[in-house]
Amino acid sequence: VAWGGFDNRSSNHPGHIGGYIGFRLIPKLFFSANTPPPHSASNVETSPFYIRPDNPAFNHGKGFFNGTLEGLDGDYVLYNFAASTPSIAGADRQSLYGSFTRDICDKYLELFADFKYTRSYFRAVSAPTPFTSDPFHNAAGTSFSPAGISVPIQNAFNPFTVANATIPADSTTSPGTPVYTGVRYRVLEVGNRFQPVTFNDVLFDVGLRGELSEFGDYFKTWNWEAGFRYSRDEEEVKSRNIVSQPGLREALLDTNPATAFNPFLGILGRNSQAAISRVYVTLHHSGQFELPLGYLTINGDLFNLPAGSVSFAVGGIYYGERWRNDPDPLNTTFSAIGTEDLQATQVNRDVWGTYQEVRVPFTSPTWNFPAFYSFEVDFAEREEWFSQNTSTTLAFPAAHSQYNSQKPKVSVRWQPLDPKYMGTVILRATYTEAFHAPTLPELTPAGVRFPNTTPVHDPFSSQTPDQITEIVTGNPLLRPETAYEWSAGVVYSPKWLKGLTLSVDYWNISLRSIPAILGAQFIVDNGNVLPGLVQRAPTSIPGELGPITLVIDPRFNVAGVSLDGIDYEAIYIFDSTIFGGPDWGRLTFTINGTYLNRFDLVVNPGSPAINLAGQYVSTSFTIIGSLPRDRAYFSLFWHGPADTWLGGFDAGATVHYTGQYHDTVDLGLVHRQGRLVREWITLDLIASYAFNLPPPGPAEVPGFTKDGGKNVKTDGAPG
């Protein structure tokens, strides 16, 4: 914070009741294992055991949350969960790989295959589980308490005697129960959450390839390849120290101090073993993905023109994606706290595709005329047919969808003048249409619930907690994303300075029907054009909206993004021998950069475009994060002189430059303000040496001769 960053600590920790500021246990109880006497006050406002952290009794008469940074440290005010979270998860990996090639008929037919098996293990660790989803629900099935949890007045350890809310009569969780809401807690008594994850990956390839020259001179440049690939990935996950909502609900309703759960403890407190056993569980989650794939490709020269050969490539492909996900039953019923709840799902897809490409040289250095020293055009096209199925979920029935694509690409390379006049000048241009189908997780309608772990800043209500609950869903009827791109540029290598190459290209990209989730912050900020996706509790402050209880973040096809910019590069290779002296090596200087001129996002058709160039993209598009206008790198390298032991030596430096951009308030900046993120410059120093070792020669196998016969002599046989 002192350096202008975030104070993103959590308000979910023991001894806290109410909103972001709310009340805390008095320090004597907070920093202990004790608890307020049961049923000792009507409510938190009248209890002598609670105090507001902005009380002038703290921080030298100023209190906390007073608009200054002074005093904002220590877990009394907010909980520093990052201090208990390792920066890098423990991991290990073992792999087994083998490959095989065999010439069956010289160069005309070759068999190839390879196999890979990898076992990966990760041990993810998160901070102790915050009680951020209320085990008591409203009629819609979401958390009843706008922050923290609801504790029944009958709870054996509840320090209050008067309820501030009653579970609705149409709720499925203890309707009509008087409760005290806004109670915060975190599982410090059992420690961090652990998530051991094991992956088992198998990949197998087999195929044939060869040349067709044996069928005649016309086919002497033709090559072909056919193959089959199968891959399978299996995942096993165990999530430990997670909170069971049904278990917590029962333990909170318990009136027996020996078995009831106490969420009013100080930061050093610990519940009884009986209560811990009821509330904390280990979840089991498995999944698998498999991909069979087959392909055939042929390429070569069709015929000759005066300027050169007309070359081609054609091919076909089939692949079938199969994905299933089997979470723990507590996850599938949205009944866990401290992990992402999600529904079971099964999705499959079959894809058939073909492609064709032709390169036509109209002129070349061997056959040309004025203004067309070299001119060639590439034509390409790809067709694909998709068919996919999704399984039934709680909210959606099984679904089936089909679509196809036919996308062309044209590129032109034009060199108007002979390099002997002014050096090499190349003009180039490309037009491309692209197609991107939704991924299987984007298609499944199964929802993933992030309980009060999504940080947002609510500009419409001061009552919204710093972390809210978000449900992300897929959409089996998503349409593919399409893209239209064109670019044009020039490359120049001047005759008067050997080794210098300059290039500049303008590019323009239009992305349409992007299948993506927008992200909770974007939905909150733009709720006026995205109605129904933000759910709020009743307000307690006249004139502003109530606190957010849920953000629904569905995947859908947004209208699109349009962006354009310029790429530029300069390379100069200085050879020390140009002056006729000894070879001292070469110096290579490179400047490479890009300028983003425009990044226009249109959320819905007909809505105004939002130019995000120089900003931070707070959505969950495939393009996400900071969008500085300028990015570049500068490098200088020395390459050792050839034909000496220094020939394999390279040494140099690279400077990376990232321009400034304006950040957002998505992560709760101090004072809820954005900020300007200044330029970022890094320096890399690199040195390497490549050993020029001779390739190994063929080794004879004992007992065999090169002609394939057994090298065995018999008596009387000629030696």
C-alpha cells in the first residue's frame, strides 16, 4: 500500500460482524481463544464485547478506515490471507517417452510412431476457508445473509438474544428460524486448504509417410502423410479443509455446547473436535478428456509457369473431443464453502475438416518485367463441420448443435524493383477470415459457483462486501467466433548499407460473436445494459442500491471487438570483415515493437463502442488484461567469428519496454480509485555457447550385416 498498490486483505475472519467496517471483538477477546458470554446482549451494537474499528479509541484517536493509510495493518482490521498462502505450489512430474521410425520401402514409405506418458502432481495451497457462503438460503437458493453467515439465536454460543432477521418461510433451509446475520469467520483452527491434484496423460501417434516420385517424374515433388493420434488426460483432485454447508447448518442449530459450532471465537480460538468433525470435509473430484484424431495430407508442385512452380497442399482431418467432469456431491448441489461449486457435465464433439492451398508465382527474378521483379499470390481455404452434444444439468436439458465454416485466406508478395537499383523493396498484404469454435467447457450449461471469492468494487452501493458470490455458466447454443483481418506493409533492405532491414506493417482485426464471460466487475459496472445478472439484497441506506448477493456470469456471444495498430522492426547486422580486416564476429542490433491504436469493445449489438486502448480489460475475454498502446524490445548481440572456437559464442542484452496504461478499481484499490500504471522496463543479459559436435556415425549391430542377412559362417564356407 505504501508503494501505491492494493490493500486487498479480507474482511472475512474471526471476531468480525457486519459489513466491510462493521464491528470487531474488543482486542482483549480478539487476540485470544475466548468467546463472548452466550446470550449476553441484545445485539452487536449493545454488546460490551464488540467495538467498531473506526472508533477514535484506535489509531491514536483517528480510528481505522478514516480515509488515510495510517494504521491499516494487522489482522485486527482485515485478514492478510496472502501471508498464509505460498507463492509457488509444490509439484513434481515424471514422463516416459519413446519414438520409432522404420523405412519400409526406402524413401517411398516410412512407418513412424511415438508414445508419451506423463504423471503430474500439484499440491495447491490456499488460505484457511472463509465462511463466505451462508448455509441458510433465501427463496432463490442463494445466501440469506448479505455478508458472512447467519447464526440461529438458539446456537449454544450466540452472544445475542434478539434476531436481526428470520429465514424466509419459502426457504428450503430451516424456514422461520430467527438468526443473527453478518457473522464473519475463517477456518484458522484447522489451517490452510490443501488441494492435491494428480494428472495422468497418455499420448500415442502412429502413421505412414512417403514420396510419390516412383509413379513418374510428374510426382517427383509430391509428398504425403497419413496418421492417427490418441490422447487421454485423467484428473483426480482432493480438496481438504472445506466446509460442508449441511454440516455447518446442523452444527449452528445445535444447542449443546459440546457439539455445537462456535463462530464467535477470537482469532486464536478452536472449536471442539465434535464440531470440527461435523463441519470440515474432504471433497473428491475426477475428470477426463480424450481426443482421437486422424489426418491425411498431400503436397507438391502442380505445374511450372515461366516464373516458377505452382505448388499446392491439400488435406483432411477428423477429430472427436470427449470431456466429462465428476465433482463431489457437495459441489454438484452447491453445498460446499471454500471451493468452487460446479455441476457434473459430459460434452462430446465430432469435427470433419478439409483444407486447400495454392501458391502461384506470376513473376520472379528469373522471369519478370518492369515494376514486377517478383510477384506471387497464395490462396488458401479451410472448411470444417462441427457437431456437439451436451448432457442434462439441473437447469438445462441435453442439447445438440451443429455449424460449419468456410474461411479463405489470400496473401500477396510484390517486389517491384531489381535489388541492384536501390536495394530490396517488398510490399506485402494479407486478407484472412478465421473461425474459432467454442471450447467444450464454454458449451456445457453446468454452472460453476465462486462463493464470495470474487473481488469487486460496487459503484452503486457502499453496502456490498469486498468479495461477492459469482456463478459462471456455459451455453450449449453458443455460436462460433469469427475474425476478419487484413494487413499491409513494406520491407526495405537498402543497397547503401548492407545488413540493414526495415519493416513496417499496418494491421486491422475485427472479432465478432466472441463467446466469453464478461467478468463480475464488468457486469456490475454495466448493469444498465446487462439486466438481470446482478442480484441485490434490500438496501439499508436510502438513496442507494442494496448490497450485491449474487452475480450471474453466463457465456454468450458478444457483438465484437475491433482493433488496429502498427508493427515495426529494424535489424542491422554489422560484419567486422567488411573493412577487409580480420573476423572479429558480428553485431546484431534489433528494434521490434507494436503500437495499439484502437481497441473498441461492443458488448451488445447497437450499444456504443468502448475504446479500451491504454486501459485494463476487466472482462474474461480471450484478450484480457492490460492493453498499453506501446510495447517494444531493443537488443544488441555479439556472435563470435566463424570457423573458430568462438563461433558458438553469443552474448548480448535485451531491453523490454511496456508502455503505461490506466488500471481499474476491480480489486478494491485504497480509496476505491483507479491509477496510472507507469511504463515498465526490464533488462535481460544473455550469454550462450553452442558446441559444434560431429553427428554420431552409424554403429553396426553385432551378428548382423547391412544387407539384412545373418553374419554367421559355417565350416567350409568362404570367409
